[in-house]
Amino acid sequence: MDKKVLKNLSYGVYVVTSSYNKKNAGCTLNSVMQITSNPITIAISINHDNNTNKIISYSNLFAISILKETSDPKIIGEFGFKTSKDTNKFKNVEYKLIENIPIILDSCGYIICKVIDKLETNSHTIFIGEVIKADGFTSDKPMTYKYYQEKLKGLTSKNAPTYQKEEQINEKSNNKKRRWKCKICGYVYEADELPKDFICPICGQPHTEFYEVTN
Ligand SMILES: Cc1cc2nc3c(=O)[nH]c(=O)nc-3n(C[C@H](O)[C@H](O)[C@H](O)COP(=O)(O)O)c2cc1C
């Protein structure tokens, strides 16, 4: 099987949030898809290990904040490579509570769903939600997964359904520059030197969390 073909499937980049007993949770997701139009329903796929999965199961509500190309990439890193089990991911991000769920304001807009069904797989729960509220903040371009990968040089987290191990092995670079890789999110920085004040543009780690790639 040529798994590379799967990379031709298109996605967007979203932050899915939920809240239960005043505990907010949220994670970066690419697996969001409208599945019917009457009523409007949406399916999302969330790993069993994600805290957001647990909170959605309790609250039966989730919100999708649709990231735009100009959204701060650190939102993707904060929500995609850390867990809300032990981190307050909302500390440094502007949000507004709608239906008691935090909505990321640096986005195109949001869709709120009530869970009407779910399907368990080995690794992920597929929640099916009926849309109960939706609104747009701006007509800026939504971020596609391709944009995240090619322009922001972002990688997939191992809990994403689209994760492929070999993706994390970076293709060999043709130029002679040295390369450093972020231990947390896999972002690769190419240059002659790694500056001491370098901060990972995706997940905000300092230069000490980078190691040199020698292959
Ligand atoms: C670009 C990107 C896309 C992702 N897509 C998904 C996804 O569709 N489903 C999923 O379960 N995890 C996905 N993840 C991984 C979760 O965001 C990650 O496991 C997160 O740390 C879970 O946080 P939580 O424990 O607070 O819920 C993705 C991560 C990134 C960076």
C-alpha cells in the first residue's frame, strides 16, 4: 500500500473546544467534515487519549473554531502538542464563551454542535454533532492543512488520525544548510546557526529544545 497517496486528501485546521463543570478543554484538529445538510451535521475524530474527548463525552457539546491563514501559529502548537489535562491552554489566547464553550477569536468563526451520535474505533471516537449555532468573524482565508504543512512547516501530532510515522522523518534537504528540529512539534529550522534567542514558531519552545538533524 502506498500510504503517500493519503496525503492528497484535503483538510482544514481547527481548534475544537468543549467545557464541563467549568473545565475548559480543546485541541487542534484537522479531521472535521460536514456530513449532512438537513439537519446540518458534522463529524470529528478525536483520539481516546485526548482530554478534549473526555470533556466532549461529558458535555455532549463541542465548538469548532475555524483557523485562518493569519491565525497565530502558536495556537496550533499550544492546542496540538500539549494536553489540557495539565495545561491551561486558554491562558495566552483570546477567547469568548458562547454557550459556555470557549471560542478562539483569532479565527474565521465558529460552529457549535450538540452530539447526536458517536462511533468508537480502536484509537479514535467519531463524534457526530448537529449544528446549533454558527457565526463568522471575518472573510479572511481559512487555513488549509496544506498551508499549515507547506507554508508554516508544521507537522502532525501522533494523535491525529492522519499521522504517518515517516512524515516525521524530514525529507533530505538539497541545500548545504544545517538543520535543527524541535523536540516537541518537529518543526525544522534551516540555517548556518541556530540563534540563541530562537523560539519555535509553532509551539513556542526555546532553542534549547532543538536538536541538530544530521542525516
Ligand atoms: C495539525 C494537527 C492536527 C491534529 N488533528 C487531530 C485530529 O484530527 N484528531 C485528534 O484526535 N488529534 C489531532 N491532533 C492532536 C491533538 O491536537 C493533540 O493530541 C492534543 O495534544 C490533544 O490535547 P488534549 O489532551 O488537551 O485534548 C492534531 C494535532 C495537530 C498539530
